[in-house]
Amino acid sequence: MIALGTTLKAAVSAAALAIAATTASIANAESWDMPMAYSASNFHSEMGVVFADKVREYTGGKIDITVHPGGSLFKGGEIKRAIQTGQVPIGERFMSAHANEAPLLGWDNLPFLATSYEDNERLWQAAQGPVSEQLSDLNLVVLYTCPWPGQGFYFNKEVNSSKDTQGIKFRSYNTATATIAEALGMVPVQIEAAELSQALATGVVEAFISSGATGYDRKVWEHLSHYYKVNAWFPRNYVMANKQVWEGLDDDTRAAIRKAADETGAACAARSEELANWYFDQLEANGMTVTDAGPEFLAELQAIGEKMTADWLEQTGEQGQAILDAYRAGK
Ligand code: PCA
């Protein structure tokens, strides 16, 4: 009886200690605000919440991330700077939007280089090292990246070639899409996805390139009638941390966040692929015509793409070439 009593006592005090430890670690929990640019119901944002839950779990409650989707905390165009300058410790950004500042970041919008999820993943494996170094120079640490579905064109009429695109006001989301617009005789206007519905409603733009996801999220069937599938590229969003914040964490916490990031990145890519055709079905169900781009239009896009790839290699030199070589060697 006495032995049992002692054991029981020990067990009770061990439990009490464990509770005290948990309470202490929760009291010391760091709260991180995580701005994201796309709507709350978009899969990237949903995966941001999954990531936050995993981080909370794997760090034993030490890091408590609150996701702010839809550009509600910082607009898309402001998120990278907010993380770089430490206004927030973590956030998500559509990285090729910054290829004007660092051309290497445009690795994922080279037309027709990687036109499937599988190839896009292999291209990321080839690009990851140099791109992470580039971001480190910008005071950023990449945690995970996640591809959008393939990119195609939205118009308010049938389009078979550049004869049909002259003078169209075209929403671009980075330098590459502005270049394509100009090559097709259109007038690019850079607009974040969060402002796209309004820009279409007010006639600021009347066409754009994107995935089925953004057309669905922004209900663009209210303004546009045609979607042309091209799968020209699969651009990625990145979840990143401020470098000083990251380096200030202890090893266990960093490993726990890395585990959460690796799992979430893989789950997010799988979700993107799973949803790609579903988005097209939704566009069709809402009255849009969804078809493959016609041969003449496609041939023009391919010629534009070749020139863009050559220009990118000129801008990025050996680093860009090394990414393409590594990618092609693995093919
Ligand atoms: N949607 C985002 C980026 C790529 C995509 O499919 C957008 O249009 O802003």
C-alpha cells in the first residue's frame, strides 16, 4: 500500500510538473502574424492554416501563427518587404512578381519549360539552391513553396491569334506576363489578384493570364466568357521567414518548423493538382467556354516564350543556365 501510495504521488507530481511546463511554454509562446495575399478559401490560404496548426503542434505550442489571408494585413505587393524588414516574422508571396528586382526569381515563369506538375517539381529541385541563396541575400528564408495550376488566358471574346488581341487592356501579375501582353499587342496593367474583380468590373482590364483557381476565386464569369488552356507554366507561392527571426530560433524549433513546412509543401502541391480540373468545371458550370488554345495562338506563344527564355538567360547568366542544365539533365 505504501509503495503504491508513493508511486501514485510521484505520478501526480510528474503530471503537475508537465502541466506547469506546458503552461510556461504557452506563456512564452511567440505569436507570429502571417500575411497571405489570396482569398481565405483558396487552397494556398487553406494550406497556410494547415501549416500554422502543424507548427503549433510540432513546436509544442511555442510558435503560434495567425494566418491573415486576402491581403488583409499587407497587400500582396507589400508582403515581401514586410518580411524582409521584420514587420512580420513570416508571410507568403507570389515570388516571380519580384523578378524585376532579381531576375533569377523568374525561374518558374519561363513559358513551356515545365508544363506539368511533375516537371514543375523537378524544375524547383533544380532551382531551389540558387533561388534560396538569392532570397537569403534579400534577408529571407524559404520554408515551403507551392505551385498554382497551369496558366492560361481569360478573354471576353473568342481569340485565335494576336489578330484578336490588339489593344486589349490586360491584367499582368509580373514582368513576364507584361512582356507577353506587349508581344501580343495588348496593354499590360499590373494588378494583384485581390483587386482583380474590381478591375474587371470597372473596365480597367478586360483579359488576363492565370490558373483556373484565380478565375474561380474572383468569379470572373461575371465579366469574361472564354478561358484558353495553355499550361504555359506553374508559378509558385513561397512561405518565407525573416532571416534574423529564423536564426534566432533554437535548433529544435527550427527542425519542427522545417518538418511542418516540408509536409505542408507536399500536401499543397498535391491539392493544387487535385483541384486543377475541378476549377475548369466550375468555370464551365458558370457559363464560360473552356478550351485548349488554338494552334495559331499557341505557335505565337511558343515563339514569344523562346525569346523570353533567351532574355532570362542573358539576365541571369551562369546561374540561370545552371538551373536549366540541371533540370534538363534530370529529364
Ligand atoms: N493566380 C495568381 C498567380 C498565379 C495564379 O494562378 C494570380 O493570378 O494572381
